[in-house]
Amino acid sequence: MALDLGTIITAVEAVQKAIEMCKRVEDLPDQMKTLGRRMELQHTVLLQVESFIKEYSKGVDPILEAGQQQDLMRIICNVKENADKVYELFEREKENILSREYNLQFKFKLPARIWFALVENQPEKIKGIMEDINHDREELSHYLQIIGPSKQNQQPPLPPSSPSKALELVVPVPNNAKKRRPSPSPSPLPLRQDYKILFVDPRNQARSLVAQSILLLLGGLTEATSNSSSVPWRIAKVHSAGFFVSHKSTLTSVISSLSYSYKSYKMGPFPGNELPNPVALASVFDNKSYPYPFKSTIQTRMTKHRSVGLTEDAFKSYDYIIVFTNREHDNMVRLKDALIQSGKISAREKGGKGRVLHLGTYIPQRNGKPKEILNVPSKLDEATGKRSESRGDWNKKAGEIKTALKAFLKDEMGWVMPCSSNMTTGSQGLAQGIKEGGESGNGKE
């Protein structure tokens, strides 16, 4: 499915219709008000996507690869589906509709809300829809980053990691009832600290391991310098895998039979079970950064890593699947679509799992396009006649990856770079390296 202007216009109209219905309903419960605000936030992002698709329909370079276009249209169809659900919820709230099929409705608001809360379990339905809306908005926002700078101004959407407030059904008190002092606002839910991240490149020997190592080091530093006032480390697992690696993969045949946007996008297959690129890892560990006990533990773990392939539960297990180039992003969303089409995963995993992110979108470019974090090329050594990779080149590449990862942590999780002066005694040691245990990869541990 290529980018289709009619599909996006229909989705925009559905969202606008739901927002308008929300504004027509008086005395909305708090949860429904929050739902209306979520729709408005999604609307601002959707309008920017509409602007891009209008330009595309005029023959402007689409920027996105075929697989990315197909994935974007799937998200837009999800937006339309959820907007229709939201419209119905607001309409039923306004009219106290019990059953459309039998044309039944409550005469008064109070019994209607009790019915929706106790019989239809509407608060849970609304919560699920809001989670879907958030997920779609985050996906659309990431595609806007890949596309480049928007020509429309927008109010920045709420950060995806912001703790949502506990939402309760509000039932109005009858006029003749004794008025009670309003309850205090519910406390925010605790910040999630169980995020799981998977880095993916073609062979799982260099960039994915560099990124995994750096994130583990940042986690170790954050935990070792933590105090009661600092933002906690919110990542429970960090793994890596190779897209075209056969070792421990359950997707070799699926990946081999994918319809790639270009022939050059298909590589391998590589047998895997190989040790990391030593020059790449040296760029992370052979320096004076992170002079704490956890560093050697993480280094030992990573140098023993053996390259592994992808398994189909990656989209179910990991919150973020992070790649390094536009090509790798296109390949990954094509794989996701193939698994959806085969019924092996759902279109959107529970809790928003399996978001595919291009790490380069977190490094700003002058032209607004994401940074392509390419592999370091090998160079011919005239003295030996052999090709090898430069340590200096890998130092620069590791710097790029670290810069992007810090921006990712800040944008997605509200992370703040810790101050080394807060280092705790004993360093809680081994931080993420020990906490995760087992072999790094996305297979079973």
C-alpha cells in the first residue's frame, strides 16, 4: 500500500469528527476529557503527516522507502479505526445510549454511567483506546522525524514516557445529596522501569554491540550515581541481534523471502555465532571513560558475545527495536508487516511493544533528515596488503552512537545525565551488566 491521500484525509476527518463530538458533550467524566485531549494531540501530528502526503501526491520525492510507506499507511488506518471508536463513545455518553441495535437509552445520566462502568466496563475500554492513540501518535511522530522538518508549526506532544494519572469514572452527585469535599487528584503512577531494548544491524558484530555496550555503561553510571531526587534508570534489558544472522534465529526463511525495496537491501545470510569486532568494542572500552567497577564487568560480558539472529517474539518482547539506517528501518518494518500478515504477531502488540526506531533521528542534521549511522568501512593497508578498520573511525562512530543514545534516553524516558560526584560507595556494582545476566541477544536466556 503506497502513500494514499484519500486514506489520510479520511483519517483526519474521523479524528476531527471525534474531537467535535467531544466538545458537544457536557459534564464529561475526567477520563473522557483526557481521551479528548489525546485525540487533539494526535490531530496536530496527523495534520503534519497529511501535509507530507499531499506533497508526495504532487510528485515530490517521497523520502520513505516502500516498506516504510506501507507501515505508515497501516498506522493511519489504525488512527481512523480508533477515531471511529472514540466518536461512538462520546456519542453514547451524550445520548445515554444503552443499545443501538434495540434503540434503547437511559433517560438520566447517572444510571447510564453506572451501566457503562459496571456492565460494559467502559473505563477499561477507554484506557485501552488511549494506549492505542498514544502508540499511534508516537509512531507518527517518529515517521515525521524520518521525513524531516515539517512546514507546519505544532505544539510538542506529550512525551511518550510521561506517567499517566490514574483515571476514574466520575459520577455526579444528585442535587439533594450531601455535598462532599472533592477527593484530591490521584497520584501519578510510578515511572516504568522495565523497558526492554533490542539493537539490530545486519551481522550483530559491530554497531549493534557498540550501542548495546554504551547503553549498558550509561545504565551502570546512572544507577551508581543515583539518589532520591534523580530520575531512575528505566531500562531492564538491553540486547542485540543481527537481521541476516542464522544462529538462533527463528525467522531465517521469512527474512530470506521478504520483498525488499531494493535488491541491495538484502544481504547474507550469515551463519553467526561469531565474536564481536574487536576494534569496534575497543572504541567503547579502551579509554578512560566510566572509571568504575561496572565497566570491566560489562566489557567481559560483551567481548564474549556471539552473534545471534532475530526471533519472532522480538516484536512481542521488546519495547524498542532500534536500527541505524533508513535501509535497516525499511527492512525491519517489512519484516514486521510480514509477521502481521502471517498472523504470528498482532498489528500492535499489547503495551505498545515492538516500536521500530531509526537511531539517527535523534541526531539533528542541517537538512532535517536523520543521520545515517553507517558501518565503518575497511581500508587497505599497503604495508600488509590486508583490509582493516581504523580505530579512529570507530572512535568517531561510537561518538555518534553515544550522542544519539543520550538524546533517545532524554526524549523517550526523561533521562538526565548523572553527575559523577554523586557516585555511591561500592558502585552498586555491576549495574545492568549483572542485572541482566545470561547471554546478550534476543534468544532465550
